[in-house]
Amino acid sequence: MAGVDEKEKKKTIVFLHPDLGIGGAERLVVDAAVGLQNRGHKVVIFTSHCDPRHCFDEARDGTLDVRVRGNSIIPPSLLGRFSILCAILRQIHLILQITLLSSELRNLNPSAFFVDQLSAGLPLLKLLVPTAPIFFYCHFPDLLLVQGRQKWYKRLYRLPFDTWEEWSMGFADSIAVNSSFTKGIVSKTWPSLASKRSLEVVYPCIDTNPSSSGPDADDSVLPWTPNGIILSINRFERKKDISLAIKAFASLSPAQRGKSKLIIAGGYDNRVHENVSYHTELVNLAEGAPYNLKTATAKTVVSALNTSPDVEVLFLLSVPNTLKEILLRSAKLLVYTPSNEHFGIVPLEAMLRGVPVLAANNGGPVETVVENETGWLRDPKDTEEWARVMDKVLNKMGEEELERIGKKGVERVKGKFAVSQMAERLEEIIERMPKGQEGQGGLVFAVIGAAVAALMAVVGAVFWKLF
């Protein structure tokens, strides 16, 4: 009987994620899936897009069962616009494809769903698969992430999507956020939702198993290591404020910089216009007056390792895990520049490798970085303060002090932010979720919402052209 009980505890958990590329949200999804799988559960990830050349290793090497569906009718955007409308329609297409247009989901017989980023399809999912409870992970309210809302027709275009986001999220049986900071933002943004639902905090975590942290780094393969590396890892997006790292580094005198190098690595996708344009902006910022720093951009490991020694700022576009691991192990300081970041997984990755972290004194890093113990928290508007910390690490701190901070960082990550802990927390939440019940009018509302969204998209497009 004990064996039967143990077997019954194991579940089939189906993940739905819009685009399984490279980013903090995707890292969390992959880690959550691997963690639950390691605890004996069957995990399947459905996504509308997963490029083997631009995804995490676990999504392409067979570690996880990743299935691309709902990508054959609706493109990711229309002429570079209407991304949210297309994302919603692609999610609905995915749900319909695995439920009504095939027996794929029925054959899996899911015990629960893990959905993140996009809640629009939850009413339809609840209607079509009422017996499986839905866990929704809210990284951050989408309506607060959209830029350019100052124009009235943009706000008009977004109105149905913003309304739909809150309404559809109410169909989840459990809602979690990635930090206490995000919990506060969600509660202020959607007070009615927060009053009806208890928001769980589930911190994103990382695999602390040394064998999974990548190969042992041979520092000799990095020609710049002896000179000191200041490292920034983030997607090439303006909200990440990577320019702060360049400005602070440039504020150091030539003597303070010495032969150190600022390496800016991160997610970069040629399909994303902002990635391309922001990289160009950052190069122009570093090379132009008053900074006049020498830069180089590398897209492969070979070109990165063959960079001229006198390059002061090196841009690495979508680095593979092996090179990222070597960079993390070789850096003297990680600078994490986003303000009001929902959580931020990169500081944890750095601390696990014993690297001190300099981050903004707001948002998620306040909950992960401990001042003067695992790193420093500084005002992102005070470039000189960031430069002073860089100078301190490069020139004023001894190896013993750096090692002390490094050890504190490792202890903090292993003690509070391990993947095994996140998986156990998720398992506990999923275990106590009530069985799903028959949805009331979910399909009707989904169709009406889609029609309204499409109408508003057309209205927005007309105004966009006229004004």
C-alpha cells in the first residue's frame, strides 16, 4: 500500500509558456520543471516557440520534454506591432491544438497546470480541462511593463488587454509571485484580485549542485582574467539600464581601470528590434564622447577569445552556458543594473560562484543581496557611487576580504535559493490546490474577449497611422 500511495503522489504537471528562449522567466520555468521532475513528477512543457539555437540547454538536450505547438497560424507580431494580441492568439491556438484538435493533452492526463507570463488563455483552459487545477506564476503585471503608454490611443489599444489580464488571472486556482516586492506591486495594481486571492511568494532559484554548475573553469582560456573582469549579464533591453555599467566604468580614471575589462553579456535575439537597437546605442555610448572607450562585439566563443587585449568594453551576444560559466567564475564583480527588477536571477548565479554583487537598491535584489556581506546595494541614479564600488573591488580590497564575501554569497544561495527548495515549495502548493471545477461561461468570455481585443487592435492601428 505504501508503494501505491507513493505512486499516487507523483503527478503529471503540464507547463504552458509563450516563448521558451533565454531570459529570467525562461530560466525559472526550466528550473521549476527540472526540480519537479527530479522529485519524481512527469513534466511536459508546451510552448509556442523554442529555437534550439536560442534556449537553455535543458530545453534542447533531452533533459525536459519540450513540445512546440500553436505556432502555425499566428505570427509573433504583425509588422513589428500587436505583440500582445498575437501572443494571446498563439496561446489560445496552443490550448486548442492540444485539447480539441488532438488527443495529446488527454493522453497525458495532467494532474495540474503550471502557467506563467500570460494568463489570457486560463478561462479557456479551465473550461476545456476542468479537472486539473491551474497554478499561475506572475513574474510582474504585464500592463506595467509596456512602454510608450503616454499616447492616448496606445492606452486605448491596451485597455482590453489590461482588463483581460486581471480578469483571466482569477481563473487560476493558485497565484504566485517571484518576490515580496512583486507581491506589493501586484496588490497595488489589482487590489480586488489580491483581496480575493492569497498571493504566494515563490522565489526563483538556481541549481546549487556543483556538478551542474558547468565545467571547472580554466582561467587560462580567458586572456583578460589577470586584469580583472567586471561583468554584466542581462538581456539587451533598455529597462535593464546596462548603460549605467558603462557610465560607472568610464567614470574610473585610466589608472583605476588599469587593464581591467567591462564585459557586457546577455540575451540577444536578432528577431527582437529592441535587442538590436539597444546594443547599437550602448556601443555608441561607450565609444563616443566623453567616454571614448574601445569596444568590441563578439557573437561566438572563438571571436570572444580572440578579442584584442586593449578592448575596454566587450559585448558578448547570447553567450553559451559554457562561456557564461567561465565568465561568472572569473569575474571580480558582477554589476546588476536594472531598477525595480521583479527579482533577478543573475545575482544568485554570481553569488553561487563566490562573486560579489553590486546591484540597485530597489526591487528584488534587496531580498537577495546583503549589504557588505554578499555585495553592495547602491542608488542607480548615483553613477559615482557605482564607480566607487568598482574601484574598491579592483584596487582596494585584498584577496582575503573578497574571499570572505564570496563565501557568504555561496552560503546565502545554498541556504535559501536552491532549486530543490523551490521545487519542494511548488510541490506543496500544487498538492493543496483544489481540484478544478467546471468553468462557467469561460469559452463565451474568451471568444468575446478575443473579439473585443481584435477590434481594439484595429482601432489602435488606425489611430497609430492617423496620429
